[in-house]
Amino acid sequence: MTIDIGIVLDAVLTLFFLIMVGYAARRLKIIDDEFSKKLSNLVIVIGQPFMLIGALLKNDYSPDLLKTGLYIVLIALAAHILLALLAHIFALGFREPDERKILEFSMIFANCAFIGFPILEAALGPEGLFYGSFYVISFNIFMWSYGMIVLGRGRDDIKMSPKKMFLNYGTTPCIIGLLLYIWQLDLPVFFVDAASFLGSLCTPISTLVIGGLLATRTLRELFLSGKIYLFCLYKLLVIPLILTFVAAVCQLEDVLVYLVAIMCGLPTAAKTAMFAEIYDIEPGRAAQAVGVSSLLSALTIPAVIFAARLIIGLI
């Protein structure tokens, strides 16, 4: 299969524009710290669960499709293990312990749902959302397990919780959506439509929050740092290209190679900045990682997809 880079570029530029609107809104004091936190909670507690459930409900049940979805869970788990290994190696170049672990966390965990889903839909069509919802199952389990181990290095107050691995606003909705998908219940039209509307809140609000996060830092703080560009080089180009090459060498179907390329090439998850603030682990560096990687991804995501096409053609 081939992906229309023009369609992907349009989707990426749309997200970039939304981030810039969020930046302007923060500068104009339409969004402040308190409002930004409330918007983040709105997305995580209400928008995200319905978005994940809705992505699964949009497809008619078939055993083959379910089998593919569960296969994607395993692929995503393997991808995150390799991401963790590469991130740990690359993060050794950052000397300060807190900075090292927040940037390592930032390299592993991408904005898979809020930015990833619209990119997947543009690149792969409706089935892209279906695949993405299964990918996010592994993402959330890995974030609440290994992610907590990374953040908890040298700290006694941050520990992995087996309970949170499965009971959180990402994994739980995926499990609920998966059960609804398997059972194929005849859900009322109003519920399906409401789930779609609530899920659609995620991308515009989360990008506005990211833009607002950018506006909390001076341009000097954001862009005049060699470290952030080195981080983005690893995060947005080197690591996704390595994962794409591995996926192609493993003879995955073309659509799955593109899935790995897109999901691994996304900017840092917005939750990174939230965790950094909660646990006081370099919140400024975390905000920089989220904001700058989100901006630069407008250039790198189409480049990674184009590179994936070349890799598929060569292998």
C-alpha cells in the first residue's frame, strides 16, 4: 500500500495551526494555568475514554479484524520495549539525573491518541483509528509500568502500581470498547453519536493546551538550547526510523510498518509535562520537550512516512 503524503501533510498542518492558536490564546490570557489544567482533565477524564471507545465501535466485528487488533497489541508492546532500550541509551548523553530521566521518558512515550489518531485516520483511513486503539492498550500499560520505573529512579515516592496499569483513563476505556466491539451490542444511536462528539473534543483541546504550554516559556528558553534539538533528533527521526526498519525487516504487512512509523514518530505525550509537574521532575524541560517536539513534528512526521515508504520498497 502507499500513503498520500499530501493528505498527511494537511492533517499535520491542521494540528500545527491549532497549536499556534493555543499559543496565541495563552499569550492573550484567554487560557491561564488553572484553565489549562481543567482543559487537560476534561480531555483525560471525559474526551479520551469516549474517543478510544468510539474508535473501536466504528468497525463491524470480524474474527480476523479482532485477531489483527490483538496482534497489534503485541507489536506495540515489542515496539515500546525497543523504544525503552534506545531511549535509555540515548538519554545517557544527558548528565543531570532528573533531566536524563524526564527526557528518557519523553523519548519513549508519544502523543499516540490526541495527535496520533488524526494522523492515522488521514494516512490509513478509518481502520487506522481501529489499529491505533489497540496500539494504545500497550502504550498505557507500558507507561504505567516501565514509565513509573523510569520516573521513580532515586525516588521512594514514585512506584509502579499493577492496579494503575489496567485501571486508568487510557487502558480501561480500551478494554470496555474491546468488549463492546466483541459483543456487538445494539447500542442506541444517541450513545454512539454522543461518544463520537465527546471523543472529538480531544484533538482540538489537547493541541490548544500544548500551544498554551509553549507560551509559558520564552522563545529563548524554547529554541536556544542545543539539548532540545539533540533530543528531538533522537525522538522524531533516529528512533522512529530504527523502529520502522526493524518492522520492515520482520516482514510485517505494509500497513503495520506504517503504523509503527507513525506512532513512533509522534511528538512527546502531553502527559509527560503533567507527570513532571506532579512529581517535580524538571517541569520546564518536560514542557520544552512536549512543545518543541510538537512543533517540529509538522516537518518530521511526513518525512518519517516518506522514509517508511522507501524502506518498504527496499526490503
